[in-house]
Amino acid sequence: MTSRGTTSRFLKSVLQNGVGRYVCQLKRVSILFSKKNQGSLGVRDFIEDGIVDYAKKNPGTVVYVSPQPARVPKIVAEYLNGNVKEEIITNKTSLEISQLMTKLTNQSGLDIIRIRKPFHTDSPSIQGLWHPFTNRPPAIDPIMPRP
């Protein structure tokens, strides 16, 4: 925690992901819903229409569909780093669920927090800042204010 009350860290990537080959961080998605509950209507529509398209676009992600009676519909996303995110999808449409699945796929599984700086180095420079007069000898044409 910082003095502002929110956690923060320096910007970093997940195991230098994208330097060589991109690896999707989403490992497994479980869709839990009820076959008869009215709040699961959008989930059932998504399963009929969009789940096959999602699975074809994301072959590295395992998709489980689990009908359970009298359950609150939700999506459970498990990431490679071990984090688990649960999203309640009661009364959401098929399009909203598709957008939520895309959002979960694009995330790294890390918590969303404030970033301190857009850059960071483990070995900072000891030279200081450069300006045009850094290496200029002071005896050559001293800079003076104009009269």
C-alpha cells in the first residue's frame, strides 16, 4: 500500500511475454449455469451460438461448460500464474458475455493496479542529465547575458 491508499508497482510484462512467441495467459475457462433459471438465459444463448467460435479463436484455452441446477451463472477464469477470477453473469446477454470472455482472454491474470512510472530500470545511470554545454570548456566563449 502507498500513501494514496492504492497498491502500485512498476510496469512489467509476464515472463517477457511477446519477446519471442506470445503465450496466452488464460489457461482454463469454466462456465457454470442453470438449465432452467431465467438469469442464465444469456449464458445458454452464448453456449448455443458463440462458444464454438470462441474455442476456435483460442485453441490454447480449455473451455468447460457445466450445467448445475439452481446455481448463479458465472465464469471462472484460471491463469498460468495461478490466479483465479470469477465473474457473475446473471441476466447478461450473449454479446456481453462474449465481450467479457474476450476481456478475460486478453488479461494476464495479474491484479489491476496503479503503475508508478511508464519506465523502470534496475541499473540507473550515474552520469546525470546531458545538455548542450556538458562537455564545453568554460574558458571558450563564456556565455554572458547580452547588454
